[in-house]
Amino acid sequence: MFDPGQVRSALARRASSEDIVVPRWERPDWFATLPLAGLEEDQVWREYVVDRLPKMSQDATTIANYAFTEMLNNAIDHSGADEVAIGLWSGAFEVRFETRDWGAGALPHVQERLGLEDLYDALGELVKGKTTTDPSRHTGEGIFFTSKAVDVFTLESGGLRWTVDNLRDDQAVGGSEITHGTRVRWEIDPAGTRTLSEVFHAYYTDDDYRFDRTKTVVHLFGIGVRFISRSEAKRLMRGLERFREVELDFTGVEDVGQGFVDEVFRVWPRDHPETVLTPTGMNGPVEFMVRRGLPTPSPGDRRID
Ligand SMILES: Nc1ncnc2c1ncn2[C@@H]1O[C@H](COP(=O)(O)OP(=O)(O)OP(=O)(O)O)[C@@H](O)[C@H]1O
Ligand SMILES: [Mg+2]
């Protein structure tokens, strides 16, 4: 039987008062703290989770299985923590999961291992995808695809919260009380019809089925709605040459400066001719600046739009 008092005291023991959760996330239907040594994510799914799920469509079950095992694998392989806490909210209309560890923290870990300037840079790299600190054993797909496969995904670490809301097609960054370790929460409609393979295929290039396409949300890369400088552009574009096709989503960006536009649309494509950039979601002033800044195509040039 689930005992809310036990859960609260476990949370309090593990994470002290920093972890006061919003009421919606307060009382899991199932909760366990498991030692990470020797833990296997698919075994946890089979042993503890499957029988506690409500009636779910096959498509939703496949996504839940993928998301759960990927996020638990991250705690196992990357956190360096001793234990992981797992919570499950199993409603007829909504299934929610939480994975919490008190290890390195996804954002500080990526920042440190990849030598990035700050946590926002680390978040930017996770948003792009194919970001891994362990390239010999991992490909950097887990967070990218999980965040796009579930309905709403949040990853918190280093005092930041990254939310990917696929119901509203929106992403946001805000503050979080999680300063130590990582907390990932996500939810899915048990009757959902989105398939995992359609999520993969949206980012796999058709000819070789490789994760070669990404969509980057520009407004996550700065503070505010204006992107003026060349250095902001460099932060946005860093590493995007690892993809063959890149969609730059300008939704929510109100203004861009000449230096930014020149770097993104002239300098970077000149240095990385193998990657095709597609800007989307531009408003009037942004579109004006981008079109003005684009190099005039000569016959035979590849178009950027
Ligand atoms: N719980 C965690 N604790 C510490 N670092 C984490 C945690 N979760 C993710 N990370 C960091 O984020 C990076 C990206 O995670 P992601 O799951 O997207 O890719 P990956 O695990 O490296 O590769 P793949 O998921 O394809 O096996 C990891 O390489 C790791 O550095
Ligand atoms: Mg992973």
C-alpha cells in the first residue's frame, strides 16, 4: 500500500526542503528508491511498472516504455549517484512518471564535461540533440527523443527547469528548486495515438535512417526576445554541423540584429556547407532582417528557405 507520509519523509530525508513539490506531483500511486548499482532499466520496467499502469494503447505503452527506460538509464549511466527514486502516477486519463537522482545533475554534468560556458549552454546542447558526454557508449538521443515523444516533459537540474510541451508545441526555461542531481518528469495520455516511430522519423533523414535532422528553438538560447549579437549566434549554431538538416524555429523572437543574422545566415553556412538551414516561425521584423541579411543567391546556389 502506498503511504503518503512515508513518501514525504523519504523525500524530506533525501532532498530536504528544496524538494517541496507542487500538489499535482505530491502523491505518487507508486514510489520506490532503488540502488543504482547493477540496476537494469528494462528489468525495473517489467518488474515494477508494467502491472501498475492503467489500460493503455499500444502506442502510448511503447512511448512510456521508451521514455521510462531512457530516463532511468541516464540515472544509471551518467548520474554517479547511489540511488534513484522513481514515482508513478497512474490515472485513467493521464500517466505521469518521475525519475530523481542526487548525482552530478544533467546540466552541470554536460557543462563540465563538454567545457561549456554556463548551464544555458549545456541546456542548448541538450535541446539540439546528439549531445553526449560518453560518445563511446552513447549517442545522445535519449533526452531529445523522450522530450518529443511524451506529452509534457520537464528536466530539472542546476536550478533550471526545461519544459517541452508537445501538446502546445512550446518549450520554456525557468527556475527550479532542484540544484542537486536531476529530476525528470513526464506525462502521457494513456489513450494516445502518437507513435514512437513517427517521432523518430521526423528527425531521421529518409535515405539512411540516421538522426540527422534537428529542430532548434531559438528563443531558448537567450534571455528575452532579442537576438542581436554574433556571440549569441555562435552559441545557437555551435555543433549544429553534426546534423544534415537544421530547422531554426524563431517563434517568440521579436527582433534580431545584423551581427546575429550575418553569423547565422552567411558566416556559419559558408563554413558548414553540408548542413541545410531552414528558418521557421519568423515574425515580420525578424523575417525582414533575415531576408535582408541573406547573401544574394547566385544561380545554382542552394536556397536557405
Ligand atoms: N541523470 C543524469 N545525471 C547526470 N548527467 C545526465 C543525466 N541524464 C543525462 N545526463 C547527461 O546528459 C547527456 C545527454 O543525455 P541523453 O540521454 O540525451 O544521451 P546519452 O545518454 O548520452 O545517449 P543515449 O541516450 O543515446 O544512450 C548525457 O550524456 C549525460 O552527460
Ligand atoms: Mg541517455
